Amino acid sequence: MSFERAGVCTLDCPDTCSLTVTVDADRVVKVRGSDALPYTEGVICNKVAHHSCEFVHGSRRLRTPLKRIGPRGSERFARISWEHALDTIYQRVTGVIGRWGREAVMPLNYAGPHGMLAYDSMSLRFFHKLGASLLFRGSMCGAVRNEAWVGTYGGVPGIGPEAAAQAKLNVVWGNNATVTNVHLVRNIHASRRRGGRLVVVDPLRTKIAEQADLHLTPRPSTDVLLGFALAVELERLGAHNAAFIAKHVSGYDEFMRLARDWPPEKAAEACGVAASDICTFARWLAEADPLVIAPGNGLERSRNGGSGVRAAVALPALLGKLSATSGVVLCARFAFPKTPDKLTRTDLIPASTRTLNILDIGRHLERDDIDPPLRALFIYNHNPIVVHPDQNRMRKGLLREDIFLVGIDVAMTESMQLCDVVLPAATHFECDDLYPSYGHHWLQRGEPVIPPVGESLPNTEIFRRLAARFGFDDTCFKATDRELMDAAIDGAHPYMQGVKPSEVSTSAALRMAPPDGRPLALFDNLMPATPSGKIELASDALAQRWGPHARLPRFRPRASEFPLALVSPASDKRITSTWLGSDDGNGEPSPLLMHPEDARARRLDGAKSVRVWNDLGSVILPLRITDAVRRGVVASEKGAWLATSETGTTINALVSADDKADLAKGACYNDTRVEVELA
Ligand code: SF4
């Protein structure tokens, strides 16, 4: 007999939908949206609605611990017991520590599940106690825009995405929202039904761009110039709000001195857009009230990414349009009173433990260029061989037989295939967890709807058992999942309204809000949390963290012998590289989109497949000639597995891991230069 249970989607997506899960005989048989989260209104994306059952119960699911029995990469594994797996890990890791020291061990994890417990809780307690090398993960994604926002406004959340529904102008900037931000789009549609305008900034004509009143297609990495030109044109229009700026903005004169070097005509040429479009955009920004700007991940992933985000989020500050209804939809994470030190027990970290940038791990593995070198990695919540830049280097590093690899995942991914011991993790349908969001201000809690499949275990229990095997007997390693929830969020914070984190209702999300219940919004019930208490268009804090160049946004031009810019938008079939389990098109290579004139110039009309290459590698992809991509730019969806490619490499083989963004040493996925020829 089937029944329904409440759930939460944990995938790497800003919407964090509430779910209704139909269960029959301990199997997930149907997943749909629920009303527990008012923001998502019972609507979920097709990916999760159609493929969750296979994700949980399909042939790719890991059900037992495995041990590699052939050469690395041979994909030959034998089933082993949990006891055998834990013993093997203990012996190999203590051997590494004895030979190379504690910092030769490292977690290599990222953002598979977004529940606070599965993401990193007991896991980091374990690594902190072990004294393993620390990992700076944000540079892979998110830290650039986070730093840009915090440098400008401080650690406060941007406006909730619900504001888009009332906006007179919505600006979707570098955000493939139809694929990655479904409910923001629903709110934008509501605004448009009321007569609101939509401007989209994206080098691709995405689906949301097709619906826009104005679509600007700047060359990748030139967003900062577009932002400067808009600031200049707004000044010419007399739209700068002098009173607001005098009271609440610092660094205005320095910012505008830089911006005035890029009036619309000049910026238009550098960006490859029409100057008249910049002027129209500026006029609409000046006229619109309320105004909502929703930057996505697209613009941060370039050498000028931090500057691009700073220039975009400066616009409402220049206009004085920050209020209960106007603002920037960004950094919702700051709405949640998280207590990460308590959750992950940072006090256990031995003094002077080194921190490594996740983007540099491929180089460290391949070259042994650090002391001590890395000799044991725990890969969890992550598929590094698919998602890291410079894929060939990462592959070489992970193929080394002298580096011990532990893999923890729900599915046999291409990274798990390289591991020495593979541990089966439970999915979010099988775990307790607490779910903040990076796209809205609602906190949710989930309980298991089915028991763990096979011998799989929640990440928290896996690391509890590892801690016990390593002899860690501190009480923090015995904490239950409920206790971890109460360590994850400050239950005494006013936004929690007296609700204990572990007691948040599973059938009603809790909005992070002050006691009067009004949504969080800058210059309504929040003020900037920068050192000066003002909006900082010039930031000494950013200069201290990332170097003097980071004090102000700036443009670094790029010279390359390769003429085409490659960008990698999100797929509507995967969540990054999380393949939900269906073969329904997910196994196909993502085609390369190329403008007809670029194809003609290379005599590629009629070509079925092409070789995309640069000095880092070469990838064969099917060709799709379309004017949905601007001239000079080619695009292919991110997250494709290596098996989809006849060369066994995907576009991340072409992305440099050494080129870093101007803030947070972030990845430059959308700032890759390539050439294309007939395959
Ligand atoms: S992937 Fe995003 S839109 Fe789809 S169900 Fe999960 S949270 Fe909702």
C-alpha cells in the first residue's frame, strides 16, 4: 500500500523545493511538489519529477561497500563488508600519515547534496580531528559572487526572489533561469502579466532571453564594462540618487572615475553590443520602481567575474533603489543564522594546518608540488574528474596508483570508478537533514521517507563509523543527526522565531524573518554589514583579502591565440554533473552551439561533428549551428560525463585551472578560448 511523505530537494539548485514523495514497499514511486514551501507553490522541475525514482533505485545506485581489485580505472570491484571497508581505510590512511604526515590526507568534496548534514557536518569534524589539509571549495563556484556581494553590502542577504513578481523591471544577468531557477521565472512571468519589463544579459539566447523585452549579449568577461557604461548613462540621465549616495554609499567618486572611462559608445564596442541598447537599458533602470536584479553564476566565471558582479550590484545603489520591494536577488545564504564552527568543530583543527584551493588539486596530484604531497583523498559529494577545470590534469592525478582514494557517493560515477574503496551513501530520501537555500529565505527540514537502500548509510553515519574506527572518542563524534541540526543553526536567533532547528516542521517551511514576520530586505529591516556600515563601491576589505587590485572593480583584457570564447551553460537534463539516473538523453554528448557566420568562416556548414581544441586538450562534439549564440562565442552544456565523448574528455578539459577570477581565486569556466575544426 502506498503512502505520501514530505521531502525536500537537496540538489545543487537555488530553489530547494519542498516535495511530496509517494512511497510503496520501501520504494520511492513518485515525486512531486508540495505546498510546504510557499515560494515553490507545489511546482518542481521535470528533472526531479521524472527521474528521482531511478536516481534512488536505478542500476547506477551503489548498494554495498566495494574494493578495487584491478588496476586503477579498470572498473573492477569486489563487494566487501562495512567492517572490511573501514579497516582498509584505517590501515591505508594511518600508513599515509605515518609516512607523509597528517596533511597528506584531504577531503575532496563539493556540493552534491545541499542539506547541512550531508554536505559537511560529521565529515569535517572527522577531518579536523585527523588534522587533514583543509580545502577552500568556494572557488569552484559561488565564492566570486559571494565576495563581490560581501565586499559591497557585507554579510547580509539580498532581497527574496518573491520580489520579482511585483517588479516593474526584472534584470536577469548571466542566469540561465529557465533551467536553473524555475521559480524565479514564474515570478518574472507574474511581473510581466502586470506589465513589468524584462531585460536579459547573456551571450546566449536562452529561453528566458527569448521572452525578454531587451536582450544584451556581451562578450564573456565584459560585464564589468557594461555595468560601468550603465552607471555613466544613468549619471547623464540625472538618475543617480545623490541623497541616498551621500548617506549610504562610500567609494562613489572612485567608482565613477573608473566608470567614466567607459561611456556607452566605447563599452558597446568592447562588449559587442549596441550602444543604443545600453542607453535603453539605462533608461529602463532609471524609470523602474520596483527594480529587481537577479545575477546568476554565468558572469562570475571569468577573469573579470568579481568585477562584473560588483558593477551589476552597484546599479541599485547608484539609483537608491533598495527597499522592501527593490533589490538584488543574491546571497540568500546570509538569511540563515548558521553556526559552522559549532557544526564542524573548527576548534579541533591543529594550528597552522594548510588550506588548499580546490582548483589546484589536479596540479598538486599530478606534480607533487606541495610538501607533504597528497597521498590519501576522500572524494564525497563530488565528481571531480567531470567537473574540475583542466580535466586531463585531474585525470592523470587521480589515476596515480600511489594515491589512496576513498569514494563516497550514491551512484557509481566516473570519479568513483577510480577509487580504491567505494562507500555507498544514502540519498536525501533516506536521511534526516536541514535545508537552508542559496536562492530564497526559507528553512526546511526533511526526514527519511524510506530506509537506506541496500547497505547504504547517511554521510553522517559513515563519518561517525570512520571516527570510531580511528579511535576518536570525543563526544562530538557521537552526536545524533538531530543534535547536528541544532549545532548547524543558532536556534536562539530571532529569525528562528523560537523554533529549534531540529523541530522545524517538515510540512511547513520556516521563513527567516524578524519577529514581525516581514521579509528580510536591505534598507527596510537590514542595513549593509560592511566595515563602514555603508554600501562600499570601493572595498578595503576586498583589497586586504585578494590584493590591492581588488579594491575597485576593473577590466583585465584577455589576449589569446584562440579566437572563440567557450561558455558552458547549465543543462536541462542534469544538475551540474548529477545524472539523475535515466538514459533519457543524459548519455548523449552535449552539442557545440556555433553561430552560422563562425561556422561558415571555418567551412563547417553541414558538419556533423567538430573538434574543439586549445593548448590544454581536444574534445569531439556534435555541431549545432544556431544564431542562439552570439558570433565569436561557442557553447556546450556543463556536466557531461566522459563516457558521452568519443575522446573520453569533455569541455572541462579545455578550461584552465590556473586562470583565476579577480576575486576568490575562482574558476573561469566561461572565459575559455578555443578553436573549432572539422572532426
Ligand atoms: S532541482 Fe531545483 S527546481 Fe528541481 S526540484 Fe530540485 S530544487 Fe526544485
